[in-house]
Amino acid sequence: MAKKKREDKSGAAEAEGPFNAAFAGLAALKKEADPGEAIPSPPEPAPARNEPAGKLGRGKIVVRKEKKGRGGKTVTRVEGLSPELDLSEWARRMAKALGCGATVEDGDILLQGHQSDRAAEWLRGEGAARVVVGS
């Protein structure tokens, strides 16, 4: 069985060059633009909402896993963070970066699962001076 030949349904003549008819008008606009005209620079990025990295804590930050009293489930406790931090915001950021659940309990951040090494590496990347991984 022979294939049917395709008909041009657009009804428009083919545009010059590799572009289709939708971009044909851009060539005319490009010619009209003044070559000496300065291209506006992109706007400056907004300042990050992150807390300054120096506020993570002056002492050591201890990251350790726990199972006791949790029905056999493993959690990772991050303690030693500065008390003036918004811990719920940091818990949300850690959970998003590590791909796990997180909550704040007794001034510490709890991460679901065994995330000790990954959490310590993330905290170092955020500018924490001393991060200790416990057992």
C-alpha cells in the first residue's frame, strides 16, 4: 500500500532559512534594531533569604542517629545549632536538600532515617565551622 503524500496545510510560503513562518517576522525586527544600542543587562538577583552562614553555631554541631523510644524507627538528630536561628526554616531546607522528612523537637532538628553523613556534609556546605558525626 502506498503512502499518501502530505499536503501543506499552512497555506503560507516557506520562510527563508531554517526557521518556520512563525519566526519570519523576527528577521525584519532584527534588521530594524540599532546595532549600537546597548542591550540591557539582566536585573541583579534578589538577595538570598538564607540566614548568614556564620549564625549556624559557634560551637560544634553534633549529628547522630537515634532509635530509642521511636518504635524501632531511626532518626538523625542535629543539635548544637544557634538558638537565634529559625529552626523550622532550617529543618525545611534540610528536608528538601536531603529528600527526607524533618521536624524540630527540643531545640534540635530531627531528620527521618539515617542521614548522619549526608546531613553533616550539607551543614559543612552551608558554612558550619565544626560538624561532628556521632554514632
